Amino acid sequence: MQSQTSTYGGTSTARVRGDKRSGRKKVALALFWAGLLVAAAFAGVAGWELTRNLRTLTSAELGATIWRLGGPLFMLWAFSVPLGSVLAGTGAFLYARTKPAFAWFTGIAVLGIVIAMKVVWSREYYPLLFGIGGVLILGFFFSIVWLWMRKVAALGPQERTAAGFKLVGYLFWINATWFLCGETGMLHLRAFADAPAPSPIEIMVFLALGWLFVLLGEYKAMRLKKS
């Protein structure tokens, strides 16, 4: 009788745990798809219409439309990717069974920092901040490369290929960062006051290629684990 009770209790406990995990996965997937929907709807679909207005209307004309600067729709567009990415990232943490407190705190903290930087501090140009940030970014990048080559040297050929895709992505990202700093900094430097406004084509290309190669690396690594 005692054995039967113990077995029943163990089965019930396992079932409760299974229900909790299933519920967490549903919440995680809901957050991921909500983030994707927010980013796609406002940064993609609505952003297309907003960009058309920004190209063709003056500031005064834009103010008479639903897309006026600082208006609700404009702010939804401005924060669509930060909000969408945080929702998707929080969902990813929960899906991977990271502690819920860490997942929610990280999401709220990241979104809070993004809002603070955009609303409070992004209107001023601080040369010292650019210098310190640039040094830190370079230090982080070369530290990543150093750790990468120490780790990947001991892997098999297929694993090295997956890791190699990611490193290619990092290389494109560091170049995008370099040109991004240069072209945004030019807008605040007297020596470039008469220069035409930059068209950051190379930044977009480098960013897109970086994301592509990191995606390929992650996909290749996942396929290796499954096999």
C-alpha cells in the first residue's frame, strides 16, 4: 500500500512539473511571437508608410499627419524593434528554462536602458563617451577573437565550420560599428560641416551580412547537435 501511494505521489509530482514546463513553454512562445509581430507590424509594415512620408513631407507637413514626430504612432515605430526584441529575448530565456526572475529582470532592464538612452541622453554629443566606448568595443572584439580561436582549435572540422560562420558575422559587425561611429560622429564635427550627409550603405550591408553569418553558424551548430 505504501509503495502504491509513493508511486502515485511520484506520478502526480511529475505530472505537475510537466504541466508547469508546458505552461512556461506556451508563455515563452507567446512572448516570442508577440515580439515578432510587434517588430514586423510597426518597424516593417507601418515603417514603410512612415518612411515614405519622411522622404516627401516637410516637418510642418508631417506634423499634420498621424505620423507627427513624437506622436503615438511615431513612438510605437521608434520603439518597435527594442520592444519586439526584448519580448522575443525574454521568451527565449523562458523557453530555455532560464530562471524566470532573471528572464523578466533582463528584459525589463534592457528595455529601460534603451528608453533612457533614446529619450534622456541621445540628444547630446559626448566625444569622450565615443572614445571610451570605441576602446571598449575594440577590447571586447579582440577578446572574443582570442577566446574563439582558443576554443575552436580543439573542435572537429564540422564544428569549426559552424563556429567559423559566427566569426565571419563578428567581423562584419565590427566593421559596421567602425563605419557607424565614423559617419555619425561626422555630423557633429566642424571639419565636416560642409560635407554632404552620409549615406550609410556599407553599414546596412555589413550589418545584414553579419546577422546572416551568425544565423548560419547557429543553424549549423544546431544541425550538428541533432545529428
